[in-house]
Amino acid sequence: MKQPGFTLLELLVVLVILGLLASLVGPKVLNQLSSSKTKTAALQIQELHSALDLYRLEVGHYPSNNQGLDALVSKPSGVENWNGPYLTKKVIRKDPWGNDYQYRYPGEHGDFDLYSLGADNKEGGEGEDQDVVSWQ
């Protein structure tokens, strides 16, 4: 009596089909993953931008470079009218690639510059390495 099952040839055909599907779908999924990190960074920059605007409304100016973004979650010394923390999580998140957001006051492109250097953590770049900035 013959036992039911798959032959070696049938298994190889299935593996080849799965390999072809993975090679077609894989790059598209990885592309979506990298673009979603860029979108996440842009959303986090918007959130920080709003918190910085609220800080300025209450304190009268944006945090200095020395105080940086930490002024949004803990009161800097010598600052009057601080009514924070200005972020709901009370934490300055890192960008989606695990790097700190860059903050410069006064800014070269506006009142302040707030940006992420992307996956390579270097200025410039394309794709996932591109900078995500608050002024565009």
C-alpha cells in the first residue's frame, strides 16, 4: 500500500514558487518600511515643532541651544513662566533610526531648525538616508 504524501519534485516546485514570490514582494515591503520611518520622523518633528511653539508662547522665546529639546520636558534653570512639560510622554524620543533629533536656535531656515539626519546620521543623502526637516 502506498502512503499519501508529496514527492520531492512537488516540494521543489512549491519552494521555487515561494522563492519567486519572496523575490517579487520582498523589495516592495522593504521600500514601504523605509518610507514609513521617514514619515514617522516627519510626524515626530511636527509634534516637537508644536511643543516648541507652545514653549515660546509661555516663556517668550525658544529654548537656547544649550537647553535644547530637554527644555520641553524639564524646567531649565533661570526660565520664568515655564508651564511644562510640553510633550505628553514627557520624553524626547529619538528618531526612527535611533539618533537624536537636531535642534538649532536661532535657525538658518526659520526661527529654529529641527531635523533628523536620516538612517546614515549624516547631512544630505537620498532615500532612507535623506534628512527629514521642519522647514519644508
